[in-house]
Amino acid sequence: MLKAGIFLDIENLVRCGGWGIRYRIVRKLVEAQGAIVLRANAYMAIDSEREEKEVDYKRKKQEYRDAVRRESFHLVLKKVQRYKNSEGDIITKANADLDLAIDALLQADNLDYILLGSGDGDFFRLVRALQNKGKRVDLLSFSNTSEILRCEVDNHFSGYLVPEILPSIDNSSRVRGVMHVFNEEKGFAFLGVRTGLGVLDMRDDIFCHISDFRHRDGRVVTDQSFAQLKTQQKIIEFELVERSDGKVKAVNATEFEPEMK
């Protein structure tokens, strides 16, 4: 069984659509790869100055940190720093990228598999360094994922497609997937949806005709705009119906727009 480590850039995940992420499902995602989790690190900012002044803010943040700890994640807290820029504006910064990268490189000596949680392209060199050590490196991210990072890792898990990883997925009758085939001549596509947590747990036979798709912004759907859903790896949200021949079809399809915090 593979020995695994999880390294989550919490600020990036939450800021880019992962608000409410279920840490227990993150662990199950790793276990589904045939791995046992030895290290699970969560890197997050802590605004000590504000917490000293605002009791309610401190309580909420501490409750959140306690909840993450209960899921057996080791917290690495990066203190928020404030400074003035050249124009006199107050800038806040709490970047834990370096801490995450150093920990991952040091701890990887005893690991076979690493799940990196972030969409930040700055981790591109870290991924390559870990792979050069013979490690398998997978990525979990939501919106604003660096293309170079996504292409460098061994497998990319879009958080919007991972079952139950976000609370909003559970009570929705709509399904999320990505386009993997587009026939421009006949105006149809095939969509893929994740059916489980394994790399190969995908169903890719969902038919979608261009007439069943609408852009959220009201634009006319053209062959070109429909095809861009594939080239840009856009998340598509739709409803499933069973056709008379027993196959499934996507209807009322549109681009998925996540809530950003």
C-alpha cells in the first residue's frame, strides 16, 4: 500500500471556490488511490492582531481550526503580516507557500504518494522536484487553477466534481461534468462525470446536444463557444435524463458558476 501525504494550501482552496471543503472526504480521496495517510498538513493564515481585538472573530476562527484538527490534520499557521506599500496603503500578507514546499520536500522521503491542494502555479517546481524523487503527485483544486500546474501533476481532481467534497453538491439534483468529445459537424458532445473517488471512477458516455446548452450570460450558443467548453475544461452543470434507447442525455446544461468567498 502506498504511503501518502496531504498538503493543503487552505487559503488558496477556500478563496478559489473550496469554501466548506470536507476534510474527511479529502482523506478518503487519498485512500481511494490505494494509499494510507501518514501525513496530513493544512496550511492556513492566522490574524493574531485581529483575533486579539475581536472576540467573535477569534471564536469562529478557533472553531474552524478545531474542526480541521478533529479530522486529523496537522495545522501549520502562518501569521498575517501588515505593512505599508510605497503609496501608504496597508497591505496584509500571509503566504505559507514556502512552508508547504519545504515540508513536502522533507517529508516526502518517507512517502510514495502526495496530494497537493492548491491551484497556485508557484507550486509547479515543487511538483517536478517531488516527481524527480519518484513520487506520484496528484492535485486537488477548484477555480483559477494554473494550467502549467494542472498539466504537470500526475492526476488532477477538480473539487467541483469530487462527490460529497462540498456541501452544495449533496442536495442538488443537477450533475457536474466536463466535455471530453465534441463533434462540430453534428453539434453534439459527450460529457464525463466522476462516479467515485478513484482516478478511473468516471462515466464518459453522457450525450449532450448543442440545443440543450445555454450560456449563463445569455450569449448565443455557437459551435465555437460550445467547443470552447472542451478546450477550456469548463465545468458544466446539467440534468440527466434517460433516452428511449437506454442511454443517458444531458439537458438544461450551462456553465457552472461557483460561489467565491
